[in-house]
Amino acid sequence: MKSTSKEAYTLAGVDVSLANKAKKIVAQQVQATFRPEVIGSGLFGSMFQLKGYDEPVLVSSTDGVGTKLKIASLSGKNDTVGMDIVNHCVNDILCCGAEPLFFLDYIAMGKLRPEQIEAIISGIAQACREAGCSLIGGETAEMPGIYSQESYDLVGFIVGVVEKKNIIDGSSIAPGDVILGLSSSGLHTNGYSLVRRVFGIDANPSCLNKLYPELGKSLGEELLQVHRCYYPQLKPALPLIKGIAHITGGGFIGNIPRILPQGLAVHLKKHSWDILPIFKLVQEKGDIEEAEMYRVFNMGIGMTIVCSPQQVAKIVSILPQAKVIGEIIKREDEERVTVN
């Protein structure tokens, strides 16, 4: 009866033995990320002992890599998207001033491929180690009929902590405050559906191999550049900062207003930083209006910081790569971000 049951499930498209094999492959990588606070993993729930804080506030976030996964799958390179999902989530909770504590992943596939899972988890584990974050648990699901055999989805969940008195929420932002920008490594994890259409990637995957002189690499290599993690750089500067906005889906227009008090807006000076070649290439090839580019993409700035003018020099001494890219202004209408 047991043999028949296993055969029936396999015929239905789910191979339990492959799932067990994948778990064994990644176990060592996962354990290498554990902080001392991890006191239980591998049960039905993972445990993390919080200590060393007076008034700890937990900060959580969840996100996906989006259709960048399509590029990873077509390129046969899946470790970088594992790094992407961790770094994206770390950056999100960093906007509140939080230290990353632990991370969980969810991978869903039409057909389990242990080597593909190993590559994804290796990227997740590497990014967790670099951020000092424990990969404490996760789920790998084989879902035939929901996903094609070549496709998969990847989602991350993160929990961090910040002392209540140190929460960064943008409430003290005032007119005259300065916007600093930290450069991105490229598209990060947003705008890939548009990019795939512009280059015709779905119909002609071989275009990913084309070398572009302005990029200095192939299109596929450029599109798989890892989403930059800003936590190690920003951590020592956090006490000097009033607000942080992670420039992800929605670009500048959709993200900076999330941290602004009512009645305030931001004026960005678009020539104050270098637009990366990939964005110029996408705009030219797709004949995309400039306003749309700033609405969809990060345009070379992955994280923005708001501080008082008096703190600019101190922050730049900690973050030499930070550039002044704008200022906070009073504005009562609905336009919260101007770029000119």
C-alpha cells in the first residue's frame, strides 16, 4: 500500500523523495546563518529568543522578486535572485531603523529541481550571512498544474527589531531638509515586466546573451545584478537620519511620499546623480517617456535618506558615496515629488 501511494503521488506530479533530497542539500547552508538567538529550527515552527533590548519593537516585511525570476530561469542562474529577496526585505525594514533578525523563504515550483533549489538557497544564505540575519525556516512546494515545469516563485519574509525610541518614521521631517541618495546596482527587483517587453525577451531569450558596449556586459548579466543591501553601510548613520525611503516598485513617485508628513513634498535634482546606462538603454529602445521612467524605475538611486542640513557632512563622512539629490519643500497639492 505504501509503495502504491508513493507511486500515485509521483504520477500526480509530486515527488516527495526529491523534496527530502533538496532539504538535506540546503541544511548545512541554512545552519551557517544562525545567530546565537536561534534556539529551535526544523520543528513545525522556528524559535528565536529576543534579548538585549529595553523596549523592542518588531518590524516585519514580506516581498517577492517579481518577474526577474523569468530572467534567472532563462539564464540558468538562480543564486542571485536568492540574494535579491533577502536584500530587498532587509532594506525595507531598515527604513524604520530596524536590525534584521531572521528570515524565512517560500519557493514554489511546477517540478522540484534540487540543483535549482540549492542555487536559490545558497544565494539566500549568503545574503543572510552578510546582513547578520538568520535563515530560520522556509517552505519548498511542488505545485504541478499551478506553475509550469520551468517556472518558479520566490517570496521572502523578514523580522527585525528596533528600540522604540530609535524608530525612524519621518515624523520630524521639515521644509529645508536634505535628500541624500545611495546608488543602486541596476534595476534591483522592479520594472522587469516592462524590460522583458522592451527587449522581447520572452519571444527571443537568446537576446540575453547580447553584449552591449555601454553596459560592459551581456544584457542577461546586467539584468541579474544583485539588489544592493544598504544595512551595513547605513547602520552607523541611523541616529543622524530623519527618514529613509527604499526606491522599489513605483520609483521615486511611489515611495518617497510614504515617509513625508502632510503638507510636504520633495524636489529632486535629476542631474545630481549619474543615470546608469541600463536605464538609458531601456528608455531609448522602448521609446519610453521620462516621467514614466521615474515612475517605474529607481534610475540609479536605490535608497534615499532625509536629514537636516546640519547632518549632511557627518552622514557623507560615514557614507562617502551618498550624494545630495534634493530637498524637502512645502506643498499642499497632490504632487508630492517633482524631478527637474
